[in-house]
Amino acid sequence: MRIVVISRRRLFLVLMFLLTVGGSLTITLSSLTTPSLVRAPGTYYMANTQEKVIALTFDDGPDPIDTPAVLNILKEKNVRATFFVLGKAAHDNPDLLKRLVIEGHEIGNHSFNHDYQQRRLVEEIIKTDQEVFATTGAHTYFYRPPGGFVSKIQLETVKNNGHIVALWSVDSKDWRNPGVKQIVDNVIKNAFPGAIILMHDGGYQRIQTVKALGPIIDALRDHGYRLATLSELKMLDSEIK
């Protein structure tokens, strides 16, 4: 048997290499599967309030199948929410966009094509805003970057364009399709006054989201929470972000 002797210096270099490669791999894999860190400075991810008020938000719609199902439940439960729409989906589904407004929901901007790198950031924000305004007569106020990814430069760019970057503080993780019960648990176990909940009404099949929505609303109310739009929640905020 051959015994290989490694000096401390070489061992240290090998370990540093493995840590660097491993860390890079972890970051790469994480960025592919996780919407990102949400408590980024300068963004709106929660309201500083002691009132038991929470905002439900939905991304990636409007979708011709799942958005109507979500809207039906919200109407039945008398809940208003904020929908971060994609410009392309809004263009393809103007009637759903109109329904959102008619039923008292708020529309946020989620870019036009859901480009994670946001290479045409301002162009896509403006284009989506124009689609929303042309159909509803209202402009978008909040912008949620695809995946929640936003750099300092992009953050300043969005602010200069007149929008507030809105992220979230409670991730339902419905994008993983982990099962209805798990989606409900992810929300209820992490809810707190002023929280912004991330869910989806488009992008992929959202049947688990639809089935989890009613139980989430009922459980939040059982815990004493009132549900509001992002603008309503922000009015309760004791700090300016």
C-alpha cells in the first residue's frame, strides 16, 4: 500500500479549493431552485406594524385556467389581494386583467417576459405598465423582479422609474408543488403581523395553490388576521422603506 504524505500547506490549498468550488456550486444550484433572499435593503418585504394584517400576493399571471380559480376563491372569501402580472400574460388575457380591477384587487408589475437577468429592465417595466393601463386605466405602483433577484443598481433604476420594489417575507413555496398541506403549513407557521405572502397564479399548473388558498385564508382568519392589498398594508407601516 502506498502512503502519500501531504504537507499542511498543500492540504490547506486543497481544502480551500474544495470549499470554493462547493460554495460556487451551492450558489448556482440555489439560484436555480430558490426565488432568492427577500429581506434586501431598500425593498418592501413587510410592514412594520403590530396590527394583525397580512397581504396575499400572486405572481406570474394572469393565467386563463388558474387565475379565475384563484379569483373565485378570493371573491367567495371576500378577500382582496395583489397580483404581480407579466406584461405578456396581461396582453394575452385582457379580460382577466379587467376582472382583477373590477373585483377590487391590486395589480403589480412583474416585468414583461419574466427575464431573471432583467437585461431590459426599464423597457419591460414600462411595457407591462402600458399593457395594464391600456386595459384598466390604472398604472402599476409596485414592481416585483422575476425570482426576487435585484442588484443595487437595478434597485435604484426601478426607484428612478417611479416604482417600489416589493418582495416578500413569507414564501408559500407553492412553486415547488410540495403538496397542498405543505403549502398551507409554509404560510401559517411563518405568518406574522405585516407579512407579505408569496404565491403564484401562473407560470405552471397551480392546482395545489388553488386547493391551498381557501384553507390558508380560513386559518389566517382563525388566528385573527385581516387580509389586505400591498397598498393597504403599506399605509399601516410605521417606517418608510
